[in-house]
Amino acid sequence: MFVINNFVGAIAWLLDWVLTAYMYVIIARALLSWVHPDPRNPIVQFLTQATEPVLRPLRRLVPAWRIGIDVSPILAILAIQFLKLSLVASLWDLSRRMY
């Protein structure tokens, strides 16, 4: 049973790490949008390709023209925090109860 316990704990840890890293990628993309960097820069291209699949649908929900700013990174970070507080915490709790 300890093998399943360790496996669920490892999944919780990995998911927490991936969600945190992705949150920092979204923050970096939002900060770069303030300075209008060269779109041919490989780092800028990576940040755009990594975050656009998540941010594009959120932009459709709340277009920037209604508010004046792009709030899609804020919504994405809130969604990531929700996943961390619900899914990851539930996995950690399940891992602890299995022991």
C-alpha cells in the first residue's frame, strides 16, 4: 500500500511544481507585454507559445476593450491557484490517509 501512497504523493508534488512553474511563465509573459520585446527573440517566442493556448480562451471571456487592460493572466493565475488549493491539496490528503 505504501507504493500507491508514494505514487499519489509524487503526483501531487509534480503537479504542484508544474502549476507553480507555469504560473511564473505567465507572470513573465505579462511583464514582457509591458515593454513590447522583439517577437523574434526565442525567449519571447517560447513564452508566447507556452501561454497562448491558456490565455486566448480567457481573452474571449473578458475582452480587453471592456476594461482597458488584459486580465487574462490574472484569471489564469487564479485558476492555477484554485487547482493548487483543490486538486493538489486533495491528492496530498489522499496520500496521507493511505499511509
